[in-house]
Amino acid sequence: KGSFIGSILTTLIVVTKGRDSVKLGKSVVFQEADAETRVDVRESVRGQDIFIIQTIPRDVNTAIMELLVMAYALKTSCAKNIIGVIPYFPYSKQCKMRKRGSIVCKLLASMLAKAGLTHIITMDLHQKEIQGFFNFPVDNLRASPFLLQYIQEEIPDYRNAIIVAKSPSAAKRAQSYAERLRLGLAVIHGEANHSESDMADGRQSPPLSRTTPGHTGLELPLMMAKEKPPITVVGDVGGRIAIIIDDIIDDVEDFVAAAEILKERGAYKIYIMATHGLLSAEAPRLIEESQIDEVVVTNTVPHEVQKLQCPKIKTVDVSMILAEAIRRIHNGESMAYLFRNITVDD
């Protein structure tokens, strides 16, 4: 009970049929002097269900390596099932091909399967389609019931609020909140992302003048370049409480800019609700100095230091649903109870 995130970032739970209580498994994860990861499992796990709880700290790659090494150690120790409990799945934002990049999320899914994991419990994947990268079951739990409850219980006069999507791509998630709370919906449009600019992309090489002997160059239709439109707010936020909904809050510049726009349009309070509070770099300072009144995130990612730096950051505990998922999987019970009223679009 309480915070799901402990001081131990990689935790082993050994579960045996018939036990009334569950204790942490005896294991040690540490780094050698040369920075190699070493795992020592100090009890028998043969034929047992193993749940590895892995939170993702600032050093993402070390956390992933710890998880892989521990899963492989358990696999070679003849564990029956190895279930990874990963509240925030790393590299989930790298789930699409971008130019000459790679789909790192697919690579990580393959590595976890090869290491020996047989099941994953996670929460609010950046894209639900990521589940298709895995060749074993993935339970993608939702934090929205907890955040909805927070809105109803902790935001005074929430009936005068309006749900805001900070970009058209976030409109579907925001619409889900708006429909459940019976509130209006607004969308901020115009903050185009320049990360996909084709400048210096090299798509004009080799030079257009070079042709293959015997073949004429084809003149293909040219894709029109995107033009950033003026920033507008679709929806009336004047005299309302604006609640911006998203799944991840990391670099907060976009959220700060959205809060300023909403203030200009007449919103008198600005809340940000997100499942995963990564809050990297200067995020606490920027939030503290911004028009944002409160940032509400769950405890899927450790952020105690950021809370000390910025009192506007609040935490919602989601350990209850993760613990219930572990219990149901171990006992072979249906998971449908944890997905009540969850639709395909949620």
C-alpha cells in the first residue's frame, strides 16, 4: 500500500501458489567497477511465477539492462513464468519510422522476449499499437480512472472546467475525459513540430541531373510542404478552468506555451494531467515560473526530486491497480475487471 515506486529500482517478487502473503524475492542487482550489470538471485525460483518490478529512473539504458539481465537469469534458473511490471515503458515515443531512424520500441520488445519475459504489465502506452510489437501478452492498464477521480475530488468547481488538447493529435484522449466528465472540449491548433523538416535531409542526392543511360527521369508529384498555421484555440475557454490532458509530460515548453495561450483567451486556472511525469531537465523551474497552477501525474516514474523543486507538482497513486493486476495474473483470474468501460479509443 502507498507508493508503488521504492528506492530499489529493480525489484523481484517470487509468488508461490497457496501463499496468503507475498514477500520480495532475495536478489541483488549491482554494477561492477567496469560498469557491467550483475544480477544475483539468492533463492530458488524453479517452477514459480516471477514478477520483476522495474521503474525507469533517469538512467534509462541502465534500467533496461538490469531488466534484461535479471529476466535472463530467471529464465536460466527454470522459472515458470517471468512477468515484467513496467509502469512506464521506455522508448515508447520511438514507435514510428522517421526518415532513416529506427523503431527502437520494436527492438526493445524483441530484446525482452529473447531475455525470457513471458508477459508484461504496463500503463498507458504512448501508442496502443505498441502491443503488436510483442509476441507475448501485454496488459496495458489505464490511469484515467485515477486522474478522473482526482479531478472530481480535488479541483473545486470542476463543473466549470473545460478539457483541452494541446495539439490535434491529443484530441482523442482529451475527448475521452470530456465525455466521461460531461465537460466541453477545446483543442489548441498551430504548434507544428519542426522535427520532421526536410531541410538537409539528403533526399535530393544523388543530383537530379544524374540519369541512368537508357532511362528517362520520372517527374513524380511533389509533396507540398507543411506550413505552420497561426496558433488558435478551437473552443471557448473564457472564464473556465482549463485542464490539459496528455499521456507524458517531459519537456514542458509546449505545455507552458499552451498555458500562456489559454490565459490570453480568458482561462482563470490551468491544470495539466498526465500519466507519466518524466519532467526532465529544467521542467520543475519552468513549471514554477509559468502560468500553470498545478501539474498532476501518477507515480509510474519516480519524481520526488522534482516535487521538492516545484510544489505545483502533485502525485496520484496508481499502485492499487498494478497490485491487483499481479494478483489476478498469478491466480489465473480474468483481467476484464480492470478494463471496465474502457473502449477501443481510450
